[in-house]
Amino acid sequence: MALVRDLLAAGRTISFEFFPPKTDEAADQLRATIAELEPLAPSFVSVTYGAGGSTRERTRDLVVGIERDTSLTAMAHLTCVGHTRADVHRLLEEYRAGGVANLLALAGDPPADGTDPGGEFRYALELVELIADVGGFSIGVAAHPEGHPRSTDLATDRRHLAAKLTAADFAITQFFFRADDHLRMVEDLAALGCDRPVIPGIMPVTNVGQVARMAQMSGAEFPAELAARFEAVADDPVGVRALGVEVASELGRRLLDAGVPGLHFYTLNRSTATREIAANLGLTPA
């Protein structure tokens, strides 16, 4: 079982993110995507976890299946909203039995209606500490280059992130569009004495409206100058996708030139744009 912390220590990583499909058709699409991306020999792939644990079983089954049936190293997302410690212990036992040794520990989103989700956790740090106490897992956490949307201010956000990273092995960022936001965050963490690797997350824009909504939800800015570039080709889906690949390739190149420890691609369970960007950046196997 490869541990992500060891993969990062050995050199630059490339990784892809998937989400659990809800229909048979979507499951077929994801299987095709995994088969198309597997030849790129990613360092690892990750699978998201629905709000409040709504995809608990589907996430677990998908992660264990990837680990068992492919050449890929799989990492499971795990949130603490609405979960008891007994819930998490059971899930960790299932992952250990399935050969999964990498976890991304997240706070998770509270219910949209403001109701109490229940559970015994409040912060992702508590989940990180529980997983570390169980032992045997490489633990990642989430980072927000522009600050978590629920943070009171950027300085507080950075302190919380540094505390999480001190207990974890690495972080993966929410997607963003300006390299300087990521590089400034890493500088802020270094000033707090935190030197854990932070992998930037890249979202290829293939549907402007969808990505703009996701950016708003995650607290990431969709810069006006970038929006204007996409607006100019808004009536041409092929042009939008081509521009999305170009913009993501430009961002990836800037980040790689700055020495980031890896790149994490939000694939939305599609492979074409990610494969094109990886090729543009020279990240495909020779």
C-alpha cells in the first residue's frame, strides 16, 4: 500500500479526483474515465464524500474497488459532520480491511437549512487526531488559498490550516484560478512554521456556469478578467472547453515553475480535458 506522504517525499505527484456516481450510466462513465486516466500513471486518485456522509457506502465501495481492481492508489475523503466517533472507527476498520491507507480528513458542509447535523465532531482537526490515534493511515486535509468561506478572516484561516497540517501529512487545495493566491498561502504557512506539502487543486473550466457556481460555494473567486475571456466564447462549447484547457495549462505551468509538490485535478468524472492538460504540461509517461 503506497502512502501519499511517501509519494510526496519521493518527488512531484499528479493526482485526480472523482465522485461516486448516482446512476448506472454515470458508473459506466466513471469506469471509462478511470480506464482512460490510468495509463497516465497518477501518483494517487481520490474519491469525494457527500455532505453529512450521504455517500458513505458508495465512496467506500468505489475507493476499495479502485484499490483492488486497478493499478491506482486510492484515497478516500472523509468528513466529520454528522458522524460519531464510533461511525468513524467502523469506517476506518473497513478501509483498513480493504487495503486503503490514505484519507483526506474534512470538516464537511453543514446542512443548508441550518439544522444541527448531530455527531461528535466540530472541526476537521478532531477527525485528523482520531485517525492519527488509530494509526496506519497517511492523512491529508483541505486548504483554501483564498480562505475558507466560513473563516472570519484570512489570518485566522491560516492559523487553523497550520494547526491542521501540523497534525496531518499534507494538504490539497480547493480549486483556484490565480497562482499567486496559492503561493501567498504557502508563504503564510511558512511564516507560521508549517512546511508540510500543499498540493494545488486545478479545475478545468468546461462549463462556465457550473464552475462559477462551484467557485461561489467554495469561496473561490472567478476573476473578472477570466470571466471576460470565457464570455467571449460563451456561445461556442468547443471554444469554452479549449479555453478551459488553455487556462488550466497556464496555471499548472506557473505552479510547476514555482516548485509546487504536485498537481491535483478535479476531473468531474471526465478525462479528456485532464489528459490534454497533463500532456501540455509534460506530465504524461514517455
